[in-house]
Amino acid sequence: MSIFSPSDLVELSLAALLSAIAIIARPFIEPYARKLAPKTGWCMLILALLPVALRLALLAHHPVPSPQVYDEFGHLLVADTLLHFRLANPAHPLHQFFETFFVLQTPTYASIYPLGQGLVLAIGRAIFGLPWVGVLLSSAALCALSYWMLLGWTTTPECALLGGVLTVLEFGPLNPWMNSYWGGSLAAAAGCLVFGALPRLHASARVRDGALLGLGLAIHWLTRPYETIFLAAAVLLFFLRSQHLRPLAKPALAAALVLIPALGLSLLQNRQVTGSWTTLPYSLSRYQYGVPAAFTWQSNPIPHLELTREQQFQYKMQTSFRASGPETIERCLQRLEYRVRFYRFFFLAPLYVALPFFFASVREWRFAWIVLTLLLFALGVNFYPFFEVHYLAALTCLFVLVSITGLQRLSQWNETAARIIIFLCFAHFVFWYGRSFFDQPLPERRIAVHQQLAQSPGKQLVLVRYWPQHIFQDEWVYNEADIDHARIVWARDIGPTEDQKLLHYYPDRTAWLLEPDATPPKLSPYRVEEAPKSLPAPPPPTPHNPPPLRFEQVR
């Protein structure tokens, strides 16, 4: 039996053809690249525009992404809340109908996520009318700043430009970060600012570079607060062996002045959402719903609110990631060993050959520091009971640097081998990018439902009824920041008697029943099965009649 499928043979053949073309075209490409590489502004502009242009060219076959999972809806809720010029929304008087994942209903209605990713989505929506534009902008920033970061680390501008291009190939139009609302590119761009400022501060200790360092830490804090601990530790570790710390006083002050407003904004979000300056929305969700799961050294949280059936499944799933019994070094190392395989996300396949050559450079402190930083992050995020690659997003430019350094070392031994690997990276991307033009857009269940609702005039109320076999990750109850003024309100079907409370609260809306577990999802007019003839509607919240804030749940 052949170990290659027909598609594998086609890909290998095309890769060989493209590599041959690249070798032939080399005398025409390299002189222009050498002239362009030292022009920092032009290179950053081109690298910022390139991934956006490549992705927009695919819109006919891969349209604007539709949010699918609760993390994406959570960040979109942050964006919508910010666009209402607030950090939290008043609790709804009928909030039991709007229970969902990773969204607080009391004491305020708010997402549990930090502000960073939501702020980018809000910028995209405010300027261009589309949150996804914020994703494109953060991806553009990542590719441009990756080149800028590498200028401070590599020996030649050509190597930095090559690293920037490799960033486009790996984290550009085909990458999940650019095709979802989860985030990743923003934290990666923040990492570029931090790691790019370090060698510049070591060389000249300019205040400007200190401010850029602080900006990177601030953006990362607003995006991935926990991992910022390890990012700051890596910065301190970098200067551990420095014998001239006094010139760094002014840059350090500039970094602190940039970072402090981000810390203050985070504290203000805590106060607005949870009622406490020091209680994170994330932590309040863990107290109320038992999710997200606690760190591995902590005991499983106990929910303090009554959970829906879907929330119970989510709670059981998250706690199942935790092994029974106390945390041990053996279990920690087993998790780490298992998760290392996912680090391939940060490398194009041909670069695997160059990676071993990087370790020839670790005799220098700065490259040994890179290894220590990677280990620091790997161990730090290993205390999560589950793992996603965007937890390591800040390290993206370091992984690119590892690849470029490995290619440099390989070229010293065999220049032809290094060039072949680079050409294979381009061939790999061209094949999969070209193949994307032949993809047929997949039917999206949510889009079909939204299209059906769009044909109905006026405001809509959709009561979602899950079947017993419902997969809990497929959640449909997500709403805008201002629920009462949204054109479509999504609510849980609690039962005919309880549903009447919501129907009386929204008398001017067309009521629908959505059964998302049908194939395709079934949207039909809501039929009253049984209900009392009249129920008083609770008064809507107003500035003079706000809903009660249940701060006792925070205690």
C-alpha cells in the first residue's frame, strides 16, 4: 500500500515545479529584495498590505467569517459594549432567558473576556462597519511588526524581510487567527513590540523604545493578562546579565507610563462588571458557573448559580480535563509532552528541517534567552487544564526568529539546502492558497437562519429550543449589548408558561421558535401551547428604575 494519497502526490509535484521556477527566477528576485530590505517603512507597509490583499482575494470562495463558538461571541459582545461607550451593561430583568456560555448576567450583563480583542473588533466595526476588519488590521500589524522585531535580532535586513514574508505565509490569509474572532494576532503583535524593543534598548536605551516596550506589555495585558506575567518575566530575564542598568531608567519610566493606563482600564472594567476593583469577570464567572476551569493546582470550582442543562454539560466537560487527585510533577510533564505537538502551528512544514540548526546558536546568551523564554511560557500555560495555541501568541515572532536563525546556520553549512527549504515554504503556501480558489463555500447554518429572519419585517424574538441530544458547544443564545433595542433577540425556550413572560415583555416583536438540532435548523412561528391569559410585564430598566445588582454573589 502506498503511503501517499493522490492529493499528496499532486502537492509534492506542484511543490517541485514551483521550487524549480523559484530557482530559475532567483537572479531576478533577489537583487530587488536586497534593495528593498533596508527600507523599513516600505517593507512594513508592504508586509501589512500583503496578507490583507491575499485574504480579500479569497472572499468569493471564503466569505467574511461567521462567528461559531462562544469565545468569538464573547469578544463580539465586548466590542458592542465598548461601542455603547461603557464597560458593562445593565442586567436584564428577565436574564434567565439569556443564559449562555462565558457571559455574566448578574450583577451586570457583560462578557467575561478582557478588553483587548473586543477593542480591535470595535475599531473595525466603528470605522468600516465590520468587526472582521479589526481582525485584518491586527493580522497586518503582526506581519509588519514581525519584520521590525527581526531587524533588531538578525544580522542583515534581508533576513528580517524573509522572516516578515514567512510570517505572511504562515499567519496570513490561510491561518485560523485571520479567519475567526478568537484573537491571536493582536497578542502576537504585542509580542513583536516587546521582543523587538529589547535588543534596541540593550544597544542604545532610547526612551522611544521603552515606550514601545510598554505599549507591547499594555496591549498584551488587555488581551492575555495571565500570560503577561511570563512576558514581563522574560523582559527582566533579558536584562539579568546587563552590567549597565542606569541608562535604562528613563526607558523603564516611559514603559511604566504607557503600561499604567492599561492596568487602570483593566481595574475599571473589573469595577464596572463585577462591582469589585480586584474581581476579574473571569473569576466571577468561575464563582457563579464553575467555568472556566481552575488552574491545575486548585480544586475544581463549585457553581453558585443554577445551571442550564447545556451549562451543566460545559461544566462537566471542563472539569473532566482535570485528573483526579493533587497536581504532581509527573502529571505536569505529561501534559507538557502532549502539548508540544501543537507547537507545529507556528512553523511551516519545510522549516522543521532547519530547526535543529538553531541550537548551534544557544551558546550566545541572547539565543539561550530565547530558549529560556519559550520554556517559561510553556511551563506557565501548562497550569491551564486545557490548551489553545493563542495562549502562546506572544511568542510568534520568537518562533519566526528561531526559523530564520536555523536557516542562517544551515546556509553556513550548505547554502543550497537552506534555499531549497525557503522555496518549499513558498511552494507549500502557493499550493494551498491556489487550491482555496477552487473551494466551494460551505453552507453555514447560522447564516441561513439569519437570512430567513431578515425577510421578516420589524423586530424579532427567537426562542431557541434544544433537543435532548443537543451538542452543548453549539450555542445559539447570544445577544447584542443592548438587548431590548436589538432587531433580533435570542432567548432560551424555558417552557410555555415561562415563555409567556418574555412574550408579554416584547409584545411588538414577531416570535419564532428555533430548533437548531434539526437538519437544517428549523425556524417556525412560535405557537402558544399553554399559558395564562394575562401576565404583567416587568418594567424595563431605566436610569431611574435600574435592575437590582446582586452583589451578594460576588462576596
